[in-house]
Amino acid sequence: MTPTPPPAYPKAHGLLTGKNVLITAAAGTGIGFAAAKRCAEEGAAGVVISDIHERRLAEAADAIEKDTGLRPKTVMCNVTKEDEVQRMFDFAVAEMGHIDVLLNNAGLGGHARVVDMTDDQWSLVMDVTLTSCFRCTRAALKHMVPRKSGVIVNNASVLGWRAQEGQAHYAAAKAGVMALTRCAAIEAAEAGIRINAVSPSLAMHPFLAKVTPPGLLEELLNREAFKRGAEPWEIANVMIFLASDYSSYMTGETISVSSQHA
């Protein structure tokens, strides 16, 4: 089957008009950057983007400003360090006054069979992918609960449902993100705060090939109904929907943004 080409880039509809948004892992060309750009396009009043790559973070801000007219504020943050997470939230509040939306995008993959996986490989993926999501969610709730307002959108993965060789650490972490999303959402509901997640299968960007074993990318693409990976902005669109008032009765949900999930 010939791959079905992606649709035209959608027009904005003001879904985040007046909202202040904080996004982790937004440097580069992946989902975080695409989400930050969509936030600006959808009318966000303020956007703060964070990452550990200083040069790429500045380049992301330049690109978003060029394309949208809104320059996001930038802050360096290693989400595995609690003090840096706190500093990121303090910076975002100082710059924007308050945070309406948190997009938890940070994550780290890898490839190792369980029999060969080291404790360090397991722990690093868990820390960056799952524990950082907990840290940022906790920090956001401490800010949002007193205001009785806010939305958190987490980035999970179809590997939270699906078995794939060499991905036990990443799959376990993403399944944890799904469980964290459900439990935190129930706790936050009484304050009127919504927490949901997206679950991509394969989002294409230039850095993906660097961390994917030879032949695997082609195999994964062939599994997709459209025989192509998602454009990062196709994932970001669903994150924007979950961040907007259009999803006002959704919380604790994980939406599979893919053509298959099992």
C-alpha cells in the first residue's frame, strides 16, 4: 500500500485564546515544539517552553516567533531534578502571572532487551519519562488547585498498551504515565482541574532515526494503517483539543493518536 500523505496543516480556531501555557521538552522538531507552535497559533496569551538544550531551545523560540508573531519565554530545566522543576514553574508564574495549561512532553526512549538491560538504563528512562511527569504534575497542581482551574495534558505512548521487543523500560514508563493520569485526574476533579493524555504510535521527526535500530522504523511504519508516521503537529492538535474547553467533560482519559494501538 502506498502511504497516505498527511492532510494540509489546519487553520487555527482560537481554541486557547487568553490561556497561559507551559510546555516541557519543547526544543527541536518533535511533538513539544509542534505543540508550542500550535498554542501560539491558537491564541495563547503566554507560552513558556522548556528543555535541557539551550541552543535548540532558543532556535525553537525564534522559529515560533517567526511563524506566529508570539515569542515564547524560555527556561532551561532538567525535569529529573526537583529544584529545576520548581524553578521552571516559578519562572513561568513570574512571566505569565499564572499557568492555565501544562503540557508534559518530556520523555526518553532507548532499546535494550530485559535480559541485557542495566539498572541505570531502566532508572534513567523511568526518571525522565514517568517520574518527571509526576514531578511536573505535582508542581502544577500546587499552583492550580488554589485557583480551582487548570488543565494538564501528558504525553504517553501506544507502548503503554502494546508489547514491543527492546522497549520494556519505555513501555512500563508510558503505562505508568497513563495510570498517573487516571489517578491524578480523580484527585484533581474536585478542584475543577482536568488531566488527560495523548498516546502516539509513531511521530516522525529528524532525531527519531538516530535512536531507532536499523530496519525497525520501516517495520513500524508498515504497521500503521496509513503506512506513514504522524506529523508531530498531528499529535499536537489532539493535545490542543485536550487543553481546550472543547474537552471540558474529559478527565483521566488517554486518547490513542494513531491508526492502531495493540
